[in-house]
Amino acid sequence: MRRCLPAVAALAVLAAPLRAQGLRSTITQLFTFGNCGQPLCLAGSVLAQNGHGDHFIPADVAGNATILSFLTDAIGLSSADLPVSAATSGATFTLVNGLPQRTAESSGPVFGERGPTLGRGRLLVGGNVTNVNFSTLRGVPLSDIELNFTHEDVGAPGLGDSPYENDFIEVRTQLHVNLYVSSFYLTYGLSDHVDVGIAVPVGHASVSGESTAQIVPFGQPAKHFFSGTPTDPVLSAQSSASGSASGLGDISLRAKLNLNSSPRASFSLLADARLPTGDANDFLGAGAFGFRGLGVFSARFGAFTPHFNGGFYYRGGNLENNALLATAGFDHLMSDWATLSFDVISEWQLGPSKLIIPPPVQIIAPFQRTITPTNIPNGRDDIVNASFGFKLRMDSGTTGVMNVILPMNRGGLRSNVIWTLGLEYNL
């Protein structure tokens, strides 16, 4: 244990994020057309010096800024909230007449938690690789995001008093967001009833996309155009952007206290603090402190071990909702070397969502029209996933881990599948 802790501490201190251009800026680049250098700036109108080139810029139009920030914030929050391996997996032990005695038959769950602790002086070390390829945002495919940007209200209150306030920009965007996370973790038994642990993730995030913009004009000659002239305007444009970043993610510090244990059932309390060590600008961390408090119950019926975890997730970020947590599942020893693990992992948002799509825009003249800002709906970002995996014991004493997580609903930013491969070793 003395040899392991300095190595983990050094990794936590030295593995600073490798700065890229900032992946959040990659999203806004998808909405930058021409050489204006700002999202939704119309280079043609600027060159024509007609004063209409900046009437869609997010800095000037609050609704436009909200739409763009919604996309970047949704990606950042989801990228920082991947599940962490069980705090006490693998075989558990207790001391009987000074000798360690195995107290659990299976190799334990993958992401769920069970009640027993490792036992005094026992150490679990492990590492895994997780891949997430995000595919939908609140049920809308990332390959088919529709955004509509309306004109700034520059005259009397209410859009439409000038014919050119009826113009709007349609943007169709394809996004590709991928995340690889390598996690290194250890858990140590301070006593037969107390475990402490740490998990250190190192991530690689990549973002790319293509977008096509179309100005929908209302009057002639054109006041808003990407290039050309008012009498021969170019009303469509394309943009693309990509970027990647690697670095330290949000470190997790964990402690588990066993309050009651018997051969048939066990109950513990688990505390898990997530430190904002990852760079939120590069989608490697949440950018704010997080804390999970869980009650952990498990029973044992021979080789079959069901468990239930319930608790609260506090998130310190301004755009993050706190959540109620509930996980139910089991691990089952199928043979001397193979354990099956299954969990339903859920997270239930508390309060109204802080990620809000702006309301439809009303154009009042020369006739009433409604422009919907996006095909992404407002709604709750509750998360329900099914986790299915195996733990395979090897002759060396090492345990191999294979797991997939599948979505059971479509709240928030989701992947069609999250896979994990890892190794664990009990000392």
C-alpha cells in the first residue's frame, strides 16, 4: 500500500490536461461562415457595408447565444459524467484467526455497489478503458440537428416592423463527439468495516462536424447574404470544424463504511467526491465539484448476489441539476472463473432542467409567423441505462472485465452503446 499511494498521488498531480484550442470553441466554429471570424456573421453583408452583417451574431441576439451554449454545455456535462467502476469489486475477505478468509463467492459487480468491504489490509487495484460515441441529444440524432436563428430586433419592439427582420437562417448540423477514458483505481481496506479508494481518469475527447446554412429572405433586394451582391446574393454556406484534446479527468475520492454485515445480507454507506481536475473547456471534466452519497444494500444466496444502491448526487455547476440515484442489479458466479453482472443504473433529475431551449420566436408583421429555434425539445434529462458485463478470473490472480451499457431512454446526450474493458487484481 505504501508503494501504491505515492504513485497514484504523483499521477494526480502531474497528469495536467494537454491543452488544445478548446473543444467548446469547435462547436461555435461550425456556425462561423466566411471570414468574419464570429458565429453567424454574414461576410457578404459586411463587405457590402449595408449595416446588416451582424444582425444574427450571438453576442447581439440572446436567443442565438442560448442555442449555441446549450449544445456545448450538453456535451460538456455528459462527457464528465461517465460511470466509475465499483468501489469494492473483486473477492472480499475478513480475518479469521489472523488469516484472510473469502467472504464473497463471485467477483462482484462492474458499476453497481455491494455492501461488504474488502477487509482489513486488502487492496484492489485496476484499470479500464471506456469508449463513448455520443449519438443523440434528447432523442434527436446528432447527425440531424436543426437550428433556426432569427434576426435581431433593431426597430420598434416586436420583430417584423422592418421587412428584413423577417429574414432568418436555417442551419443543419452533423456532429460527431467521441470520448475515450482510461481509468486507474485502487481501493484499500482500512479495517474490516472501512474501505477508501481513488479513481484517476485520463481522457481523450474529439469533436468534429459539418454544417450547412441557408438564409431565408423575406424581401428584395437582399440585405443578408454570405457573399455576392444584393441583386445577386449567395444565400447558402457550409462550414466544418474538428478538434481533439487529451488530459486528466475528474478524480474521484471514495470511502465506504459497512454498518451491518451477516452471511446473508450487508448494508453500507458510500461517499464519492469528484474533484474538478479535468478541463471543462475540452470536455474532460465537469468544471465543478460533485458528490455522491449512497446507501448500499446487498444480499447473498449462494452464488447469486443481488444489490440495490440509492442516494443523492450533488453537482456544483451552475448548469447542472442535482439528481436522485438508484441502481438495482445482481452479480452471479456462473463458474469458478466467470461472473455475470447486470444492473439498471438510473439518475433522476431534481427540479426543472437548467439546460433550456429558448422559446419559439414570434414575428408580428407584416403577418404573424412562428420560428421554432431547433428540433431539440425541452424536457427532463433523466438517465436510465442497462449495464451488462462479465468478470473473468485468470490463473495469475488477475480478473478481466468486459461490460456494455445500453440506453433505456433518451434523456440528455446519449450513446447507443458504451463499452468498457479492464483488469483488476486483489492483493
